[in-house]
Amino acid sequence: MSATPAPPRRRRWRRRVLAVLALAGAYPAFVMIAVYSQWFAANLPGGRNGPADAYRHSLASAVVAHTLSPVCVDWVTAVMERDGEGNPSRAMDAHNNAIGARIGAAAPTWTAMQREVRAAVDHGAIDARSPEQITWRAPATWQDRLY
């Protein structure tokens, strides 16, 4: 009995690339599911610029820092939020991303990470300047959209 011939190199290469792409796409989906399942259940006001927005950003950053690295959060923040330069909403998001990353990196368990992020949001405030306190903008700026 003869063995099945190995697939041509091109086919093996293509399979490897597809596997890497599938994994690369699965991670963002995992983060989105983990964040939005908690976010919807939190029922916080201010989907944009308010406490709900702060929760979403800090939780997403905590998830990434807990499962990968806080360095990944820094990279995403630099690109997506331009590190908060020149825009109060982006500055708020960058601030909350940094806090979420610290929480996620330090949390001993997944459950502790989620609990600590929610506690940080519960102790947040409008225009908080402390690098240890979650912040959001004034209620007049809040919008009820998800992004």
C-alpha cells in the first residue's frame, strides 16, 4: 500500500496562511463577545462619552492586557485614540484604556479582572484627572450609540 502523497508546497503554505488568518480573526471576535456580553448586562448610561463608554473601553483593554499584554493595549490606543491628543473623547478613551490595561495585567483571574473593572467604573467621575480613576465626560455630551 502506498502512502498518500504530500500536498504541493503551495497548498501547504496556503493552508498555513488561512490558519493564521482564522486565528487572527478569532481573537478580536473573542474580545468583542467578552466585552459586549458584560457591557449590555451592565445597563450603564452614556453609550458614547458616558459611563457605559468608559466601561466598554476599560473592560476591552483589561481583556486584552489579561489575555495578551498591556503593550497590545498601548499599540491599539496609539493608533485608535491617537493617545488622546486634541480631542476630549479620545483623551477619555485613552485614559480609560490605560486603567483597564493595568487592571487586566494585574488581575489574578478572569472573574477578578471583570469585577475590578466594574468597581473602577463605579468609582469613576466626570473629568477625573487621576491616572487611577475612570473618567467620562459631562452628561450633556453623552450619546446613546454603541460606538
